[in-house]
Amino acid sequence: GWAGSPVPLPRAEGTLAKFIDPDEAPAVKRRLSDVLDLEDHTLLLFYKSDKAGTEDVFTPVRLQDMCKLESAWLKVTKFPTIRSFDSVVKLFYGPEPVPSDRTMPLDGEWECGLLDEASVSATVAAMKASIDADGPRSPYARFVHPNFKDTATSVYTRTAVSIKVEKDLAGDLADGVMDYLGREYGWLQDGMISSSAYIGEEDSFVPKDSIRVRVVCTGTDEMTIMVAPDFLLAFASIMLVFVILSTYLRSVFLACCGMFQIILSMPVAALIYKGLTIDFFDFLHILVVYLVLGIGADDIFVLVDAFRHVSEHMAPLVKPGRYPDEVLKDLLKRTWVRSAGAIFNTSFTTAMAFMSCSGSKAMPMRTCGWYAAISILLNWIFTITFTPAVLVIWHQRVQDTRCCIAELFSLRPLGEIGQPGTESKAAHRNCIEVALDRFYIRAMNWKVGQVRPVPWAMGLGLLAVAIQGAYFTSQLTPPRSAEVWFPDTHMMTGFSTFMADNYYQPDYKDYAIVEVVFGIKDFDISDIDIYNPGGPGGKVIFDGAFDLSTKEVQDGVLSTCEWLNNLRCEFDGCKNAGYNTLRMQSDKKTHSCFLEDFREWNGGTLPVGDAFLPALKDFRDNAAAGDYNSEFLVDEVSYKEDIGIVNGELKYAVIKIRSTMTMDTPYSQGNEINNFIEEQLDKHIQTLPAPLARTKLVCIVFAFLDLSRELLNGLFQGCGIAMPISFLVVLASTRNLVVSGYAVISVASIVLCVLGFCKSAMDWDLGVGEAIAGVIVIGYSVDYVVHLAHIYCEAGHHGLATREERSEFAVRNMGSTVFAGAITTAASGLVMFFCFFYFFTKMAILICVTIMFSFLFSLGFFMSVMWVLGPQGKFGDLPNCFGSMRLMSSGGVEPTKQADAAPIADEGEKAAPAPAAPPATEKAAAGKAAEVPICVDAWEETEV
């Protein structure tokens, strides 16, 4: 009947007595929470004296301003149940002589008059005396800076409000404070494209009258609120990529069709993704939009440039116009053969890099890897199916016209085709190709005597860069601090560390609960859906030996309670200055040992044998956790949950402490605490009776450590999978061992340089962002090197045998494509610099740095090596190597090969004359040379 009750809901728990019998209050409050779906949330108000942090916050004027702020919030708030109002204001206002006894009304306006100096000084003196006597256990310790005990002054103080609120209204909890401070969500404010109401100044505080204020509210889902503006910025990235496509392709029509193709791949990928019964979609998946934009544009550049180069080489137009259908069909066929494999190579290696994430146990990584891989492969499919059709329409109806819409309904006139090698009138060399031809190729071919100094200098210089990258990569460590998701000036960024460093007794809710569990043997998770780990499934396997009815086992549990209470923790991750225990020390109880509470409830004794279980059930069903636990643990303790009676039998039990580890304890600190505790627990278990041998320790901080460890494993797993696949793909593409080896060295150098940059330039750790970026780096780093390696080897099919000719051919045919792809991918990542989430900003840095090193090592290192050490003729070719191996195994003379004949000319090319038959002496020499065959046919003397 509570749902339809006309009785107004009370604002504070204390006023429930007006409506309900006090003995019934706990049960009634539980029913209220069930009916109204109420949640517990906390509003924290941090106060600071001044921006420099040098003045005392406890002055009459500043206390009056704090009172006005809190009174204004109470005046507008409409929340029914305030559980506790732990306000600094109440310590200084009110008639009671002892500050801790003073209260403020929770309804109506406060009288925030200006206090006199003597009153403030007296309250500060009382606080100082209590802290001198009790240290961090003092009730005032949570309101002051640690230096207060020495100076009787504090730069910081705070107020904490614990409140029950309807789930749908939790996000409104801090609205009254934000309105009073003049803070709101919006666009183009605080130097950001999209800004949060929680953005402060450099110290994360905002000024208000004589004080500075920082607000933290657990009811505000900042992730959900701010992810939408960041997603909208993806449209800016789409427009930027569209502009680059239009400029490079010199066609708005091609750019529109290209953007349609790229964007279409994402919803189609989502359908396939959903068809794989994957429902998980996280904000990390937004990153795929930026990745696919650059990769999809690169695919289009490769195909369009291949069509342009094939057309200009095979069928140059001396008079502009369209090709006849048969000629166009032949050109498209040659274009498709040249580009489809090249695009597949890069798409496949990038997709496999992301697919390596599918083995991760971290759900965001696993599912994001699937979605990204599907999107990338769909882009390849669309590029080799949809884009050729678009090219036909463009060439026949739109090319070289001003108004593409009107011209779609009519064919262009036929052009006049000249002989191969004739300059095409329809050719349009872009500025990138001109620059590469005039400067890059000329510099690479410049000689000083027999030495080419430019490629040697670039190759050795970038090799040195790769070596330093490898060194700094080896210096990467697991996270030394908590992962940062919001901007540095956000009020919620690092507030746990802020509290631990600036308050003598920080807020207890920010510190992790450590639990020791008895009676559980293992968990069977074989039937849990890996893509919905929070869904149904899983089974607890209880320890059949667990029996708490004997005195020996009861003493073992009690000794474990004492062991956990007194366990030392002298690591940096434990914020326990002054007492050095894992358990938080306070003036209130910070541990819960159900057996101690049961003993107290039972009059100081523990029953044994058959009398034990009925008495324990009685305690479990009727005892109130609030009678035996302070506010530090009362929300965490439920005897019905902590004393596990299943089917009438005691199956498990749990004891708990409030620890001195913050919820965002970084990996490196948490890991050493975890290892230490496990070691100490193993030693303690050896002293316990056999029924307690399965005792386990659980903490959410250690679960986060498992996540971080899994992300790091995902990075190394990605490298272990993607690097060999990259080598195999390059080998299959080029069919040349030497070129593949150079390519893989280049790719590895790119990865090392990017990860080294994280350490040397940014001083980042190997955290969540870096682990994700490491997989992305592998995918991106392959693209440009594979393109150039593929086209270098293709040059041999055009009658080019020397490394200089092949290198020039590769740069002229693929150099501008690589440059345009790099610009497009970097541009799509640049937009993320304006995102709200720091994670996206970090991704923007890593993507741009990856593209920079990929570009430098593809045209700088890889092509330099090709220019001076690249294979010539058939050196390193797989068929040639296998032929030599067969010859070596048979001991015979290698037969005359078809490859020694004149190369078959492409259409329109003049065939080269067949070589004359060698004299008998040369045949004899050849036969003698064949006795020691090697994997070389046309390796010429390497220039020094």
C-alpha cells in the first residue's frame, strides 16, 4: 500500500519516526526502496581557500559562503531521503557547545550569518585537541588537511551528503550546486568543443565568492552524458575526409560515392556483428568510425590511382574523351588485378591485427576487435565491387565535367587513343606526384662517385630512430597511476588521489572493501555467454568440507578476522600514514566479522554442534547489520548475503574490512599489494583447520588488476599474431623473401618507434589506451610498406630489372597514394583532439604518430633500402628459390627457364629481342656454376 499512500515521504531518515513505529523503521525503509527503486548516491563538496593554496579555509567569510552554497542546494533539492549530511558547516553553526554535536535543519533556509572570530577560533581549537588525542580516528579528521595537526590551519575542507534517490533522478542530484556555481554543459566553452559542467580551472576547482569549490557526484553518469558530443564529432571527421577525397580525386562525384561506401560499411558491419549474437556495444566502438574513415579512403585511393596509371600507360588519350567499351573493360580488368590484391593485403593484415583482440577476455577489446575487423573487410569488398562500377559511370559520364548531376544522363564523346608511351592529354599529375618526381626521386638517384648518399643517410638515420624506439619501448612499465578518462581540469579526474593526499581521514566510500570468503571451492563458468558476462549462467562449487559448527573451525574464522584486521601494508598503494595497516583506522568500526557479531548477539558465547545452525539462522534473519557496523560498512554488510545458507545448510561465509586502498589504485601499486596479501594468506591458511583450506580473498581493486593484465596480454598477443601474419601476407603478395624481410623489419620499426614515443615524449605507461593503440599501430603500420613492396615487385612484370628502376616505378605509381592515405588517416584522427574524453585525445596522438612513422619508414627507410640493397631480377623470388633448392637436392644441372626468354610485352608494348644463344664456353661455365646453386639469378654488384 506504500505506492498509493497519501502520506508525504520524509526528507530525512530521522523523521521516519513521525510516521512509523521505530521498531518497524528498517523494514519499512527497505520496502520504500523496493517500491520506488531508490539508489544510494553521494554528493561531495570540496572547499579550497584560494587558488595558490596558501591560506586558511576556516575564516568567518569563507564559512559563510560555504553555508550559503549548501543552503541554496537544500532549498531547491526535491529528494525524499537524505541519509546523512556530514557538513563542515554544522561544525561552526549551531548552539551546541561541542562541534560534533551541532546539527543543521534539512528543511527550510539556513541562517548563514557572519560568525565572529572568537567562535571560529574556539571551534578550530576543539577540532585540534580532538585530532591531537585521537589522530585519524577523530571525528574531525575527515574535514581537515593532514598538516592541520601541526598548524591548526587547513587549505581544504569538505561536506559529504549521502542520499537515497530514485534511479531516474540520480543525475539531478548535483543540479542545485551547479546552478549556484553557474556551471552547465554546453558547446564552445572552457576552450573545448563540447564541455562538461564539471570542468574547473587548473586545480579542478571553480571560484565562488571567497572560496573555491570542487563537486563530485556519484549520481552523474558523465560517461553517458559526454559520449554523445564526442560521437557527433565523428561527423566533422567525415566532412574533413570528404574534402580530402574531393581534392585528391578531383571529383566531388567520386568523393560522394567513396564516403557513401565507407559509411555504409559500418551499419552493415553492425548487422553482421549482431548476427554473431554479439550485443555488447561500448564507447570504445566509436573509435572504429575514425579508423575506418582513414582505411576506407586509402583503399579508394589505391584503386583510383591504379586505374589512372594503367590508363595512362596502356591507352593514353591524345584527345580527351571516354574509352570504347572493350578498351575500358580491359583497363578495368588490369586495374582490378593490380589493386584488388594490394588492397586485400593491407585490409587483411589490419583486420587480423584487430581480430587478435577477439581472444581477449576483456569484453570491450574483444568486441571492438570483431567490429573493426568486419568493417575493414567490408570496405575491401565494397572497394573491389562498388568502386569499379562508380569508376565506369564517372569515366563515361562525369570526368572532366563541371556539373556532375546533369551529365549523368548522357555519355561523353569518345576520345582518341595513342600508342603506349605517348603523353596522355587526359593525364592530371597532382602536386604530390610532381614533388616526388622533382625532389624525392632526383635526390634518391643522386650519386657521389658510386655512392647514393641520400638513401644511405635516410636509411641509417631511421634505423637509429628505430633502435632508440626499441630502447624506450623496453622502458615501458605497467600503469603507475590510475587511467585518466576525463580532461585534467575535470572535477572527477584524480579526485580519489586528491582526497587521499589532502584529507587526514579521506571519505571511506572511495576505499575498497576487502573480503575473505570461506566455503567456496571454485566457480563453473562454462555456460556463461562470453559476449554477455553479466547475464545468466555460472555455478558456484561449494566446499563440502566447510563446517562451522565445531569450536576448532570457529576459532579459525575468528583468528582470520584478527589476522585481516591487523594485516600490515607498508606499500605506496595503501593510504595509511600513521598506522600502516591494510584496514582503515577510524573512530568508527571498519571491519565486519559475522562470527564476532553473532557471539555478541548470543550473549558472548558461540553454540557448537547441532545447536549452532538454528541459532545462526536466527541471527541471520533477525539481527540488523546497522546494530553491529558503523556507516563505514553498513551498506556493504548484509547478514543474509554474507552468511550463505543454501537449502537449509551453511555453504559459505564472508568477513569484510574497509581497506586503505583507493578504488583507482594503479596497476603497479595494486599488483604488489595483491602479491603480498596472497603470500600472507597462503601462510595463514597453513595455520587453519582443514575445513578452511579453501579460504579465498576478494577485492574489486584486484579484479581491475586482472583487467589491466589482460589488456597487456592482449597487446603482446596482438603483436604475436599480427607480425607473423604481416610477414606471410607480404610474402604472398610479393613472392620475394628479401622484400618481405625488409618490409617486416620496417613494420616492426614503426611499432617500436610509436611505443617508444609513448615513453620518451609523453612519459605514458603501458596502460589501457596504449594496449589498445598497440594493436591499432600494427594494423596501420603495415599498409604503406605493403603497398610499396607489392608495387616494387610488380615492376618486374613490366620489364624492369634493376633496383633503381623498380624503386622509381614504385614511388611514381604508389608514392602519391601513400601520401594521400597518410594525410586522410591523420586528418580523421586529428578531429579526436577536440573530443572531451582524454582517451580519444590519446588515440588522436597515437594515430597521428603512427601515420607519421609509417610514412617516414615506408618512403624513408623501406624505399631507401630498396634503392641501394633491393633485390634485382629474380633474386629472392620464391619460385626461383624453390627451384634452386630442388636443384641442390637432385644434384643436377638447372634446366633452361622460360624466364630467361624475352619478357612477354603488355598490350601496346614492343617486345624486347630474345637473347642470343650463349657460346659453348659460357654454357660450360653455367653448368659448372649450377653445381653450387643459390637463391639468385640476377643479383648485380651492390654499390658501396
